[in-house]
Amino acid sequence: MAIEETERRVTLGWRETAAKAAVFSTLRLKGLLLPLGLLLAWEATSRLELIPAYLLPAPGEVFGELAALWRSGDLFDHILITGWRVALGFAVGAAAATFLGALTGSSRLLRELLDPTIQALKAVPSLAWVPLFILWFGIFETSKVLLIAVGVFFPIYLNLVTGILGTDRKLVEVAKVCGLSQLDLVRRVLVPATLPSYLTGLRAGLALGWMFVIAAELMGASEGLGFLMIDGQMTGRPAVIIGALILFALAGKLSDALIEAVSKRLLSWQDGYGETQETPNA
């Protein structure tokens, strides 16, 4: 009987895994419908000449321009340097946000001292930092990475502090009654309670990192996708500008999907509404 029960559970597990994989694939395919529809509309607009080609070139021209840049090796260099800037800026901004967010979230005194200033700085537009960073750090990589880090910092900080302050007080009180040490309280209560908000902040921060890299590459860059867009503007090549926009969208989506996949594994214990939507009826 024990063997039969084990086989039954294994079979049910395989079926559930296969069903989730099928639903996941279906959802991914549905996500391609809108981009494909936009691509077809774009192609139709170009063929019917509804918009002049110097304003909106045909998809074939855009992808042809990207293919030419790829064959020359320039496109790979532009993608690599922009990706490196975003990755480094994201690491610096996320580390600073995690450190300050943990401090201000866990200490009322530090929150009253630091949080008002941080919230005020959050409202400063990204381009407003550019002249100051050029003055302080020059036009080289340091200023670019720090500008990206500024963009990454605020959503991660805000989500982490919100997650800590939103932790159910009853859980903390029960943990203290049970005699948990401060380290165990953080590990068993605060981290699981805060993790969903923190991971959401990481995704939002990464998205802003891709936005801020364009402003960063205005600061005397000679490589990168942002530079490629500016070069396309200066030389009157709209195909290059649109191609760089498409690459930004793809890079942002791929990096976001990576964090999303990690988030799903770390939050596999959750039984949220989204999980019920993805699971087919028996």
C-alpha cells in the first residue's frame, strides 16, 4: 500500500508540473500577440506610406540597420557596455538601498532622521543630477554608474522600508514570546515578510536603471545604446533610433524576466491569487 501511495503521489506531482509548464508556455505565447500585432501594424503603415519613411522607417530597414551594425561588431560593443553600466549601477544602487532601507525600516530614530531627506531627493529628476555628477566625477564611467545607481536606489529603498513596516506586529510579538533571538526574528519573520516587497523593488529599480542609462550616456559617452540613439538623431537615421529603442525593450524584458524567475523560486511558499489563475481546473 505504501508503494502504491508513493506512486500515486509521484504521478500527481508529474501531472501538476506538466500542467503548470503547459500553462506557462501558453501565457508566454499570449504575451507575444501584442508585439506581433504592433509589428504587423507598423509594416502595414510603412507599405501604405501613411507616415513618411524619414519619420517612421519600415521594420525591414530598422532590422537591416541593426544587422549591419552587428556584422561590423559595433552593435555587440554598444550592447555590452550599456549592459555593464546597468549591471554595475544596479549592484551599487541595490546595495545602498538595502543597507539604508534595513536601517531606517528597523529603527524609528534613523527613520525620522534619514527618511524625509531621502524622500525629498526622490523627487529630483534624473537629468538634474547630470551637471552635478559631471562636475564632481567628470564624464567618465564613475559618473555614469552613479547616476544609474541613483535611479535604482529609490524604488528598492521604498519597497524595503514599506515591507519592513508592513510586517504583521502579531508575528513579531509571537516570535518574541517564543524566545527567538534577534537574528532568528530577522531570519524567520522579517525576511519572509519583507521579501515580496523587496523583490518587487528590485524589479522596479532595474527598470529605472535601464531608463537612467540613457541620461548617463548623455555624459560624453562614445559607446552604448544611448550613444547609438543620439548618433542616430545627429546623423538623421531614424532606423538606428528605433532599433536602439527595440534593443532597450528587449534587454529590459530579459533582465526583468531573470529577476522574476528568481523571485518565483524564492517565493514558492506563497499561495497567492496569481497562482490560482495559472493552475488549470482539475
